[in-house]
Amino acid sequence: MKRALITGITGQDGSYLAEFLLEKGYEVFGLVRRKSKLDFNNAEHLQGKVTFIFGDMTDSASLLRAMEIAKPDEIYNLAAQSFVTTSWETPLSTADINAIGVTKLLEAVRLCKPDTRVYQASTSEMFGKVQAIPQNEETPFYPRSPYGVSKLYGHWIIKNYRESYGMFACSGILFNHESERRGAEFVTRKITIAVAKIKAGLQDCVELGNMDASRDWGHSADYVRAMWLMLQQPTADDFVVSSGVTHTVREFVTMAFKAAGMELTWHGQGVDEFATRKDNGKVVVKVNPQFFRPAEVDLLIGDSSKARKVLGWKPEISYEDLVSRMVASDIKLLAEGKI
């Protein structure tokens, strides 16, 4: 039986990956940060199926201990300070976790079990101010946030350890991927929760930032399959994982409202843009400059042809299904009093 250690197991990707690996017959271990109030978040339902190990990406001793307990054949490093906006507010801790933390994990692997295969969660935010459209594995990086910069360090240190020590270490440059388990602070989930509340008459309007920002959105459950496939290859390599289709925030909003039975009409431009419901004329979406990034990333669209060819991977959940599933889930959670 293969053994896998997942850092960030309580997050969106970590929980889907744990389910996937359990179905594959793995013994799964998950690194969890100890808090004053124990919270397994998205991994709550995995208690009894997964062995949880308390540790922290900034604490080398805890990573060494996790390696000794799990003795993993594979490590999936999904732990991160992953909210872009927060990275401007806490740039140093973002770097400690996302950059230096990766090095600490690699050192723990090198010292304890160097034959462990390591997956690093890289991100399309490393492309930032894009130098080519679409973006692939050869596109130059130009991160536009402390988050993007920190993840770029993690990406390069993985490559460095692979080439310096012969370790099986690879990075998946994953483009935006969402799900019903996405954190409420992320824009897609903020939208779908607002849609559910507006439909129920519990909220009047949702305020958002740059409506023209374009992202390549997929579903997390599809993307964790790609992570696993990367670690099953004969040699380690890095791969872009994406849908290859881009949509604006405005388009996501429109589709989310439509999934809940509400059609929108858009008015104005820039900071004066807003949307009204066609059925009653009420304003339900406004632009608030407070939510603009200090340095915007305008367009991200990935070219995942390498992953499709080498890994045999392709997404199974469409963009339309992604949005409708998120909206349906939040309508259900609202009815159950869980949001």
C-alpha cells in the first residue's frame, strides 16, 4: 500500500486529493496546523480515514517529525497562504510559508527519505503580467503580488533540488480552480454565496472589484487528478494544468445569477458599472474600488497541451457545470443554516 502525505489537507484541493488517493488504496496522512480551536474544515469528513499529523510549514522540526511518522512514498505540498489580497497585508508570513516553507519541506525529505516523490502546488499567478498568450511551461514569469513572488520561489527551489540532488520533485502550474469547497474569501465563492442570499432575500447587493479580470477556471476535483498523474511518471517534470478557456469576472457573475434563475442587465463602465435584475430592476452588483488589487493581473489563460499529451489528463467538469454546482451548493448550505 502506497503512503502519501498531504500538506494543506484541510483546504479545497487537499480534501479532494485525499478522497482521490483513498479511492486509489493509499494510506493517507495529512499535515494540520494546531489552532486554539481544532478545525478540520473541508477534511472534517475524513476523520477516521486519514491520519492527521500536527505540524507547520514554518517549523522544520514538525516537518521532520511528519516525515518520520508518515514515511511517505509521495508528498503533495498544498499548504500555503493562498489568498492574493492577504499577501499584500502579510507579505513576510506569506514568504515564510509559501517560499521558505517549501525549502524546509524539501530538506526534511532529503534528510529522512530522499526517494519520496514530491509535488509542489505552483500557480498561474506566477505569470502575473503575462508575457505571452496563452501561458505554457516556457512562458517567462512576471508575478504581480507577494503571493505570486513567494510561489515562484517555491517553484524554482523544487527545480533546484531536482537538478542538484536528483530528487523526484515536480511542480504543477495550476490555473484557477474552484469548487463547492472554495473558501468564502475567494471571489468566486463570494459571488455564489451572495447569489444564494440575494435569491433568498437575505442580501441586497454584492460589491466586487475588477469586473474585466479574466481567469482560466476549472474544478478542483479535476485538477487533483493531474497532481497524482505527475507523480506517476518515470521522470519528474513541471506541467501547466488549465482548461484553456478564459472568462471575465463579469461573465462568472452573470452565469452564477442565471444558475439561480436571475437574469442580469449590465450598466455603466469601470467603477460606475453595476448590474440589475431583469425581473424587478433591483441593483444586485456594484463595483467597489476597495477590492481592486494594487497591481492587477488582467488575463490568465493556460495552454495545458503538454499535460494532456504526456499525462493523458483533461478536465471532465465544464465551466458551466462548475458555476452551477457552486451556486446549487450554496443555496443548499444557506437553507441548512451553514452559511
